[in-house]
Amino acid sequence: QCGFQISKLDDLNIPAIAKYFNTKGRYEEVNTYLREDILAVNTSILQPPSAQCREIHLTAIIRHGTRYPTAKSITEMQEFYNIVRHNASGEQSWLQEIQTQWTMWYTEDMDGRLVQKGVNDLKHLAVRLSKLFPSLISEKKLRGGLIKFITSSKHRCVNSTLSFKAGLTFTDTLFEHAVNDALMRFFDQCTRFVQEVDNNPSAVTEWDKFKEGPEMKRVEEKIADRLGVEYNLITQDMAEAAFYLCAYEFAIKAVNSPWCQLFDEDDAKIMEYEADLREFWKRGYGHDINSKSSCILFHDAFSRLDKAARQPVTEPVTVQIGHADTLLPLLTLLGFFNDSDALTSTNYATQTQRSFRTSHMMPYAANLLFVLYDCGGGDLRLQPLLNEKPVTFPGLDDQQNSMPLYQDVRNHYRHLLSGCDFETECRLLKHPAV
């Protein structure tokens, strides 16, 4: 495919704990067939109810590709590296490798920027989507102005947008895109969410309790034992830094880092749950405003679908590139991955089969697609796909396939379509004077 190298990663290079890397995971660990062929697609996943069905519109909401750690994470990783370099004792080969060969190559100016792997993530995704939906996504459609791009202002999102376009053109030709933080970084602009959740430590009490709980303490002690250091040196922040030293090195360089030897599978499951707790209470079902902050994105998507359903479309494809924090609240608003019990600090043992697992749903380049089909005679169908896999809208599970009538979807979400006003939801509630 025009100079793209087909990747095949030796299983020995994959850490045994790679499937627990939460939002720091590679897309290929969610769709493992891509390890063999990064451009592979399975068109049989699209099963319209009749042969005359044709796709007429696609809205794609995509998380940026693989990035460097943030400056804050890099500072903590540097601190943990110094502990290991100066305090650890032991003869294990992996520890010797860290102390004598590994160098701290992360620098604070990297601060969340897109890496080359992230560029490829979006290029490859563009190619795969053009194979799945050739009538909608192609270089010709791009050059004809029939694909609209909207991005967050963050450099990793702008560069992911450029990379997606490059995947269709294989050139450096520039095509327009709109920067719209009101749409792609709505969480920053929802006052009620910012004050009641994002800047409110009490909103994530369950997460904080878990970090101080017995499961995390066990992980910290095992890390200290493996390094031969005092227990008090390994705090929760240091355990997380160690986990991310492994996760980032795999995500960015596709190497099984010696840092990964600090964790067994039980440890990794606990670290994954700790991260999921944070996402649950800050972006997911923990607080109603978390999902309601995405009302603006919800209405934007359905306005495009409504327009496509009514008349010939001048922009049959819209590609919107944002963050995990863009996509997760929307998935929550739509009702995906809603377990019967909330994630708390005390129910780790009973949540092993939970559906709210960011490692599965939110890797780098995660994407939610809405594909509208016209099957003739006013029969309009809507196919949702998450990470290139068909999913069913929660509450519409009685449909025979994952392509329900569009009107049934609208009816199902009518309470959101007729309400869920961003300005109203995000306004701070005025408490009556006592």
C-alpha cells in the first residue's frame, strides 16, 4: 500500500501485561489481528439487511494517536528511575539492564506530543477505513472536499488530523481542517464539570481510597521486594510511574522493556483497575455531569445524521479528532459499558468481568463511527462501530443485527435529542441561601 510497511511483531516483544495498559495501550492490543497486518480489514463485519443498502454518511470521532507522556508523568518517571538507579539491589538480569544500560530518554518538553507511531496510527486507520467504506472515504473524496475535518487545538490532535489525511493522499498536500475546542474539548468548557468534578478532589474519593487500599499496597510492596528497596520508597505515584515506564516504551517503541518485569499479571490487573476508577469517576458513570458535558458533541453528530437522512449530503464524511476525554463521556452518554454495579474502592474482586475497561475501549487512536445506510424506500439504518468492530446501541439489543432503523435509534435517544442542552447542563447550580 504505497510504501506502507506491513508490521508483524514477534510475540516475544509483547509484554505479558500489555492488555492491561488502560488508555496507554496500543490499538493493536485491542485488534490483535493488526499485529500480523496493520492494514487488514474484515469487510464481512458489515452486514446490511439487504444487498441494496448503501452507505451515505459517516461520522468518525477519533482519539489522537500514540503520544509521549505528559511533563508531569515524565517528572515522576525520572524520580522512580533515580530510586532504582541509586537504591535498588539485586542480581536479576532485567535490573542490571536498567541500572547499566537503560537511560532516561524522556524529556519534559515532549509533554504529550504525538510520536511517529502516533502518526502511523492515524495513517493506517485512514487506509483501513477507506477499504471498509470505499464509496465514502478515498483520496478522490478528500480532494473533492467531501471529507470534513474537525480537531482539538492540541498539537497531538492537529498532527493526528494531518496524519489521517496523509494516509489517504500519501503526499504532503495540505487540506483544510477546522479547530473547534468547543466541540472536541468540551470538558474544558463545561463550568459545572470543571468545578464539581475536574477540580474537586472529593469527586474522586473512591479512586483515592483505592490508591491507599490493600490491593495497591500489595503491588507497591512487591515492587519494593523485586527492587530490594525500602517499602516507604515505593508510593502509589512511584508504582504508577513504573507501570507507565513499561507501557510507554511498548506503545512508542514496541519493545518489551525491562521495566515490565516489575509487574506480574495480578499486579497489572490492579493497576488497570486503579486507572479505570479514575476514568469512571472523572469521565464515566461516576457523576451525571461527566457524560452530560458531551451533549454538544452528541447533538453535533445527530445533526449531521439528520441532515444526511433528509437530503443529498454535501459532506458525506466528517472526521473529528480529539482525546480519550472527548470519546469516553460520549460513550457514557450513549450508555455503552454500563455495568450493573459502580466501580468503587472496595469491589475490585467482584469487578473482574466489568465491561467498563479502558484497556479494551480506549487505546490510542480509539474511534467511534456512525455509518448511515440507505436501504431504499425510506429504510435508513445506522451502524455504530467502536474500534472497527460493530457494537449494538445499549437498549436496542433486541435488534437482529447491529444495524437498527435510524428512526429507532432516534426514538431510543429522544430524551437526549429533545434535551441535553450543553449550556443548561454545564451551568453551575445555584444553591439557595440558608
